[in-house]
Amino acid sequence: MKLWTRYLLKRLFKTFCIFLFILFFTYIIIDLSVQGTHLIIQMNTLQPIFLYYLQTLSKYLSLFFPLTFLLVCLKLLFECTTHHEFTALSMGGLSHKKILSPFFFFAFILSLISLLNYEWVFPNALQSMETFQSKILTKKSKNTPELHRVTLKDGSELVYQQFSHEKQSLFDVFWIQNTNDIWHMKSLFLTTLQGHFVDHFQRSQEGILETKDHFEHIFFPKIEFLENSEKELCPFEERSLSTLMKQSASLKLEKSAVLSHLQYKIGTSLLCPFLLWLIIPVTTYFQRSKPIFIITALSLFGFISFVTILEGMLILGENGVISSFLAIWSPFAICTLVLLIKTSYSPNYGSKVSNK
């Protein structure tokens, strides 16, 4: 590895670590200001709190990595352009692509870390956070509950609010055998298939669902799950990449949701090189008085807008409103098209590394 390559990579790594620490430390301070007192009262030591925030970093890694990398690249590319470091390297016979290769190398390393996080760390981190929050953070905000469903072997469905990994149970469960026969239970334990506080609803001749029976405890031997039932009971965002890939080939009823979450995780992992590719033209072209503050502000606004749109497109793809491929990759395609149009109609825009 040549000296200038090591120099750029060292600056990238050092600046990235500093910015990531600042951003995540700011997040911790804000979060502690909301629930810090409750955490300190409930916990005798700081180790569980430290582990909890490490798991939080894993949960939001797909957001912290691209945001930090965007700020780092804006800073270093502006510095190298302003101080004519790129000019000196280009005068030495290095091409535009060669000079920027350390930036893309670092970006793809971050993408690889994000993919590995989605595969091995992210699912376990979410499960541990769920257990920690249920035990410690009892004063959580009561938002609208999110519902999940799983299809059984006989074609009926279980609709539930929450799956507890620790207790191996479902909370607030509806077993929909058909439109005329529905069971509701407060909890269903998967190891014994025993339901607690169960109500049985059947449709009358007048077409009204009426309560037929009520049981405090009852077993449901007819509930038969498909293979890998625990992985299917987990919300889509908690499933690893390998699990989503396997289920995308096996599941039929939930295939659009599985494919949407799989492509979403791959897409967010590739945000670092994608963002770098987008900002290179505006940061490396020559201009005597470049509006650095405006470019940085617009870049941050564009990043927030892009992530928000991507979240919305995930919901559309998950619910089958549009195809999962179109939902996830259309924002990437639109940004790419805009960049190509801009560079093709502006000869001096991003055509080469800044040269004086």
C-alpha cells in the first residue's frame, strides 16, 4: 500500500471514529435525559446500561454509519480540494478514480460491517433490548401496538401483538380459523400450546360475532406451526439476512414482506458507497468560492429525506402495494438518474478532481 493511500485511509478512519463517537454520545445524552433517572434507580451497576447502549448502536448502525460517513467525506473532500491535495496527486500522474479509491474502499468496508451486523449481531441485540425494556423500562410510551401474523399448516392464521423470546409465548393472540370461527387469548405458550384467558367467538345466523365460550386455561393441540416457527414468529426486522433469504424462497403468503425487508437491509448497508458516489461531483469540482455550508446543509437534508422515503417505500413493499424490488430500489434509481442528468448537462460539474 502506497504512502498516500495509507495517509488517506488513516485520516478517514481517525475522523470517522471521532465523528461516530460524537454522534452516538449525543444520542446517549439525549436518551438518558428522557429515561436516565429511571435506569439508574432500577440498576445497581452501569454494566447492563452500557450493554444496552451497545445493542442500541447495533440497532441503529444502518443510520449512524451512513450519516457519520457522509459528514466525514464532506469534511475530507472539501479539505483536500481546498488545500489542493488532490491537485498535487493528479499532477503526479494519478487518475480521478485512483485518488478516490481509498474512500470507496473504506465505504465498502463499512457496508460489509453493516451486512455482518444484520446477520449476526442485529437480531440478538433486538431480542436482548426487548427483554431489557420489558424488565427495566416500564414507563415506555404507549404507542399504537404493532401486529404480526404467521400462517399455520392448516392455512389458518395467528395474529399477535408481541412475541417473547424469554418466555416462548405470544401476547394478545387471535387464532383466525376462518371468518366465522375466531379465538382470542391473552397469551399463548408455544412449548405447551396452552392459552390463558381465552374467548371463543363464532358468527351467529344474523352474521354477528358472539362470545360462545370463555376459558381461563385451555390447550390447542390443533395449532401446528410450519418449520422454523420461531424464526417466523419474530418480526421481519428481527430476522437475519440468511433467514430472510431462505424464507423468500419458501414462504408464499408473506413473500412480499420478506423480500422487502431483505432488500431494505441490503440497500441500507450499501448507503455508504452510494452516498460517496453522489457527493463526489459537488465536492471535487473546481470553484473559487464554493458554498461549503449550503452544500453540507443540503446533503444532510437530502440524506434525511432519502432515509424517510426509503422507510415509507418499505411499508408499501411490505404490504404488497407495489413490488418489493420497485419499492426499495426506486429511490436509488431516481437519485442515480438525477446525478447522471446533472453531470451530463454540466461539463464542469464533477468532470475531474479539482485542478487549479
